[in-house]
Amino acid sequence: MNVSSRHHLRSDEVRAIEETLADRLGIDIDADAFELVEFADEDFEVGLIDGEPHVWYPDDGPFLTVRGANAYEPTNHLVTVDAGAISFVSDGADVMRPGITDADPAIEAGDYVIIVEEAHGKALAIGTALTDGGDMVGEEGKVVSSVHHVGDELFEFDV
């Protein structure tokens, strides 16, 4: 990931990010510095909050990175997996119904979601919901497509 630019965000841009993440994920961000990092070789951007890559900008606006989800502990758009799924999800595997123990019923197909493990609630991955939250727990089938996980290039990114 080659950084092409890095700049501080204006207060109105910061406010918009804070409001979007509060509405989507139920978090409150209180920080001193917000920066935007653009890459020459990626089709997304990263937001630095107090120097940490906690916000990711996919195609539809800001969302937390795995590191951001562990720092801010969101309450919405969560998909909880059992212990048997942890190693697979952490390695970037898509999430299958049998591994899910709970899912936010407000999730709609196409939404970004945070995949957390059930014992401690730690984020393992970010994915795209392939079905609504109320339909995620069950016997078979893929329900979340992984897009960012522990140990990937975005997780390891440091400025």
C-alpha cells in the first residue's frame, strides 16, 4: 500500500464522519486529530484517528477497520461467531451460518458488518452481509463475505 497523500480533515468533515459512525455503529469518537490517507495502489482510503488507522472508506462512506472496531467497541452491525470459526474468520474466510451465534437483526443484505468472537467480543473481520441479520443464524450457507481481517495488509498498515 503506497501512500499518495495524507492530510488533516476540516472540522465539518470530521463531524460528518463522527455522525455517520455514531448512526451506523453506535459509537462515540472523541479524538484530537483526524487525517485522511489516500493510496496510489488501492481503491479505498484510510482515516487516521489520533494517528491510528481506525476508519476505512469503502465505496459507501466511512466504516471502522478491525483495529477501529476493537478500539471503539460498536454496538450495531455485529455478527458474532463461535470459537470454532475464529481461526477461519481471522484468516479471511467468509462466514458460514453454522459458525454464527448471533447477528444484529437491523443488518440488511449489502451492509458492511463487524464479525466478532463470542467470548470477548473482539473484532476479527469486516465483511459484507449477503443476507439480512435475522436470517444469518442457521444450518448451512455463506452469509458474510469477508473484505478485511486480522493480519491482512490493511490491518498491518502503519503510518
